[in-house]
Amino acid sequence: MDISYLKSLGFSDRAGQLYITLLKIGPSSVRKLAEFSGFNRGVVYEDLKWLQEQGLVDFYEKENKQWFVAGPPEQL
């Protein structure tokens, strides 16, 4: 997936990078996403909220943690 394509759909650089990261690493906690993306956790939460509002990310709870999952790129 190319970041320029996501930007053409209205993604910010960070939200696009976070979505791509989530697609690559699979279900993840905010801590893991922050580690792999290089963004701090506050930024990750902010962009995850936007991605959820777009219907591209969902979450579930496991062992008292939230795990985030990217929807398939076909939803774009």
C-alpha cells in the first residue's frame, strides 16, 4: 500500500502510516503500534480514533488491553 494513495483519499501522513503499519503487523496494542510506527502513544490514539470514525479500524479487548485491527484495504 502506498502512502500517496492514502493521502489522495484524505488521510494525513500519520494516519496513513499508522494504517499501513497496522496492516503489516496485525492486531496490536497502542504500545506496539507506537513502537513500530515511531509515533508517541498520544498521537497513535488520536489517529486510531480518526481511522475508527472512517470505519477502517476496529478494536477488541483481550487481557484487559485494547487490540486494534485494520480493516481490509478493499474498504477504501
